Amino acid sequence: MTLLRLEGVSSFYSDFQALFGVSLEVAEGETVAIIGANGAGKSTLLGSVAGTVQVAGGEIRLDGEEITRLEPHSRVDLGISLVPEGRRIFPSLSAEENLLVGAYRKRPGAWSVAKVYQLFPLLTRVSRNPGWSLSGGEQQALAIGRALMANPRLLLLDEVSLGLAPVVVRQLYETIPVIAASGTTILLVEQDVGQALSAADRVYCLLEGRISLQGRAEEIGREQLTMAYFGV
Amino acid sequence: MVWVNALVQGILLGGLYALFATGLSLVFGVMRLVNLAHGDLGLLAAFLVVAVADASGLSPWIVLVVPAMFVIGYVLQYVTLNRTLESGELAPLLVTFGLAIVLQNVLLETFSADSRGINAGAIETESIRVNDQVAIGWFPLATLVVSVVLLVGLQLVIGRSRLGRALRATADDLRAAELMGIDHRRTYAYAMGIALATVAIAGVFFGMRTTFAPSDGPARLIFAFEAVIIGGLGSLWGTLVGGIVLGVAQTVGTQIAFSLEVSPGWGGDLAGHLVFLAVLATRPTGLFARTQAT
């Protein structure tokens, strides 16, 4: 069953058009990756789904319901949670308070503070520390955990690997199958193509705001990918 | 001993200033809005109590002015001020300045320019006499106690409740808060509601402490503003300390003026403003500003 459907979505990043009539689908329970070079429109696409970027044309549907003009906080009610690029942890709140804020809408579901600590044991020892004092890896784990606290149907992950050591990135990506197994659909944006292909069931490649390639992760060839990624 | 008395009276007066300043500090801390009508809204609460007392006598029902001001604050923020916040920093200043003028004139038209007072009964004049020159008035003491209780309560709400976390998260990062499902317009409205509830308490205590007129709001705003700046923007306990520092400066200044045989009132206000300027010059973020490494 299709959970998320984008039809002909055009969006702007500041004054620049970043998406040109993008259409894509994500089925319930799937993990889908959006890859592409810097400036391809990946984060704008996630922002359009989460409501932080205004959509200029086309429509976005979640489980058949149009959400194109809904505000971000209303989309959280419907089950969309975004882990934003740069994590955006609340600096003055403790790690645990950050998690509790994630559960602000009280959506029913299995995720709880204890379950997030189980998924990310490194957060247990820093639970009382203020957000600003956490390391990059701890902040990213906290950002993912915070989004899970909303018990989302659709989890949007924006550049999880950005600015982190490879070992930390690997640890974070190891949790994605666990999150997916809990029944959460995942749409992730990633510049690290290797990570994206290993984590996703299907992949869309964006090139200058347009879908240049789509397919099952294991079926995409290297040459095909290079062409779609760089356009040459 | 007169200086000890000045110090004691200043601490007690600081309680009233802290009451006035708490809401101003909260609103600035959460949404970076300086409400120039804050003092006039406190006066509005005092006049509402006067109107109720004139109609049916002073009764415990006057506490209803607090929830009434909460509702006024919520609606004011949700309907009007939220829109101004989206238009830059100048718009809310202009709108609250305009609101202050409207309030002053409505109060003037309704209650005339005559000074009014709220009769709190015998507690207004009764005191604990420590010795011949030092006395602690029950009413100023009650004001200080109420301000401390209010700050403890607010600290608990902000530190431990769901609403408090939402307020702090919104203050930290409005866009990230939206991604958590927090509607910042409602959160701001709650903050303004709480601020006006606290300034209602301040206004009523002020009205019981002294006489007041429709034109007194701006002076209350200035003292509240000075207490917030001295204590540190966004710090609730700093606000109490700021209020006490300002109160002590004023009472000590009054005592100095009295010793020099110049107008005591003039000396008190001047000393308060000088301490405020000294703090602003030497520690612009205030004595207890919220600091955070990034």
C-alpha cells in the first residue's frame, strides 16, 4: 500500500527553484533513499514532505490524504517526523527533555524513552546533559530518537552521516533496519551513496531537481548510477 | 539603623518589582517580544478590581481577575501579536506601544484621571516592629512571599511540565519545535497568558500598596524593564534579584536624598536608574543571564 505519494511537486529553496515536478511513491514499511549531489534538491524534497518548505506546485498525499498545504506541526499529528539536517537539538534542554518534546503530540505507538535508550545505549549516560554539550554522534542519535518518540508512520532522515566519523555513521545506520522492523516507513536523504544503497529497499536519484533514476537498490548498476548522479 | 531599615524596605519593594517583571521576562525569554503595554496591562487588572469592588464590594472573587487576564493575554497574542512577530522586530514594539496608549486612554475615559486605591484592610498598615527604627510591614512581606511563591511555581511549570518544555523548546529553536508538533502560535499565546496573569497579580498588589492612576503604567513598565535587565534577560530568578537590587537602590537612594535634604522621591528614582545604567554598562547581559555554550 502506498503511504507517501508526491505528484509533480515543485518547490523553491529561498528564491531558487529546487524541485521541478518531482513524482515518487513510498510504500508502507519500505525504506527508500534519495541520493544526489549537493544542490540536487534532496533536503528541499524532505522539507516539502515535512512542511518546512512551501510547495509551489503539485501535491503530496499521505495515505491518500492530501497534506500539501498543512503546517509542519499538523503533519506530525498525521505521523510524519523529520530528523533535520544539522540535527537541531534543543540546546538548553537535557537529552531526555529533548526526547520528551519529541512525544509532544502523544501519538500512540511503541516508542518510549526506554525504547529509544535501548536503541541508542550511548544516550543513557548523557540523558541529563544539556543538548549543546553532546557530541555530534550523540546529537544525531538523539535527533533520531526524538523523532521516533512521535511514533511516526513515516520517518524522514536528512543527511544522517553529515559531519560524523565513519564508525559513528555505521553505528547509526545499523539502527535503520531495527527502526524499519518496528513498522516505521523510512525516507532518507544521503550523500553517502554506499550507505544509502545498503540501507534502502529502493532508491531515487535526484539531478538538478528532477528524478534522474529510480529502482531497487540491489539492481542499480555503477555506470547507471554515475550517469544519474552526475548527469554525464 | 536607618540604613538597615532602608535595606529591608528595599528588599520588600523588590518583591513588587519582581512581580511586575516576571511576565515581561517570560515573554521576552520565549518569543523575544518586548511588551511595551506590560505596565498598562497591570494597571488594567488593578482597575478591573476597582470596578468589581465599586459594584459589589471587595470580595475573594477578585482573584478571578487573574484568569481573566490570562484569557486576555492568550487572545491578544493569538489574534494580534503573533501576526506582528512574523513582520520583524519593529512591528510588535509599535503594536504594544499603540496598545499602551489605547489602554491608558480607555482607563482615563472610564475611571477619570483621579487616583484610586484598592482597600486591603488592616494588613496595609500593620507591621512587625523589629526595633524603634526597623519595621517589616505585613503587606510588603506578603508581596515578597507571593512573588517568591509565584516564581517557584513558574519555575516548576517551565522546568517540569509538558507546556514548559514546549516553551523552552520554542525559545531554543522555533522551526525545530514545529517539527516536534508544537504549534508555536499557541505556545506563544500560553506564554502571554501566563505573563498577563502574573502582571495582574502585580497590578492588584500595586493597587493595594499605593494609589494609582491611568497614567501610571509606563513607570511600572520602566521599573519592570530595569529589574529584568539587572537580573538578566530570560532568567526568572534573576528577575527576583533584579527587582530586589532595584528596590534596595531606590530605598537607599531615598535615604541618601533625605540625609542631604533634597526631594526623597527624586533621589530614589535616580538611584534606581543609576544602578540600572551601571549594570547595563558593566554587565549588559545582566547578573543572571542564561548562558549557553554552542
